[in-house]
Amino acid sequence: MFSMANGFGNYSQQAVRAAKYIGQGFMVTLDHMNRLPITIQYPYDKLIPSERFRGRIHFEFDKCIACEVCVRVCPINLPVVDWELRKTMRKKQLNSYTIDFGTCIFCGNCVEYCPTNCLSMTEEYELSTCDRHGLNYDQTALGRLPGSVATDGTIKTVPNLTSLSKGVIEGYFGSRGITNSWTL
Ligand code: SF4
Ligand code: SF4
């Protein structure tokens, strides 16, 4: 009789514990039902990178003095600066400038140390290609200005983004599916 009562007591304790755990799980589910999705449907929705985002490098050929500082400060000596000395002008003449984004780690050192500010980091991050050699950008490709996400007419609306809690997504630009933060 005593063992039966003991068994019943144990069973009751286990049942209460199980109910407690189920309740906790249910509360988590309910909590998440109150939240709005923070994912976006890329590529139809896009994020606007933050102000200091280190995207594809932009290069201004006319401002480059072929000093090769960018090569020396690059952890992998990546930029290829092809120049020749014009003896009559006693000046370096830049012939070509390339950066291979298949190898670049986007550390920003070259941009930071360039004495003429002819390098800058853009917000462009869509660099994928079927051929990795296509990532080796010459001065023409590097000189192209990136299109801004904010003016991309193909972006769809993401409803209710403004309702997300403060600090999760800052700002919402009209009816477009974009935010101004990467820190989702
Ligand atoms: Fe040109 Fe600037 Fe590199 Fe010097 S540091 S070679 S100016 S890009
Ligand atoms: Fe080199 Fe960094 Fe500049 Fe890329 S961003 S080219 S890795 S210094």
C-alpha cells in the first residue's frame, strides 16, 4: 500500500514537472507569435548597408600617383599598380590598376592609407560571378560608381517593418523594402 502511494506521488510530481515544461515551451511560442519577422526576401528586398560598410572599392584613376602605398599596407599585397617613369616629366605615369576581389579581404587598409584619397569603399556587396577571374577588377571596373539600393526600382515592399522594436531596424524608407542597418 505504501509503495503504491509512493509511486502515485512520484507520478504526480513528474506530471506536474512535465506540465511546467510544456507551459514554458508554450510561453516561448506565444512570445514569438507577438514578434514580426526580421528576415527579408533577398533579392527582392535589400538592406541599405551602414555608413561605414566596407563594400567594393572605388578607384579614381586621375588622382592616383602610383606611389604603391596601397600595395605596401595591404596584408596580401593585392593591388597591382602598373606604372612607368616618364623621364621627360620626371614623373610616374600610371598605366593600369587592378584589385582582385576574389582575394581581397575588404580590410580597408588601402583606402585608409592612400595619400590622395583615390580609393574609397562603396556600399556594393553583390559581387558574385560564375567566373572567379571576373572578380579581378581593372581601373575601369573599379571606377564604376555603385548603384544605390535606395534608388533601385525593383525592390518590393516589406510591410510592417516599422513596427519592429526600436534598435532592431532603424528607419523605413517610404513603401520600399529596405532598412538602413545591417544589424538585424
Ligand atoms: Fe594610387 Fe593611392 Fe595606391 Fe598610391 S596608395 S598607388 S595613390 S591608389
Ligand atoms: Fe588589400 Fe585590404 Fe585593400 Fe583588399 S581592402 S586590397 S585586402 S588593403
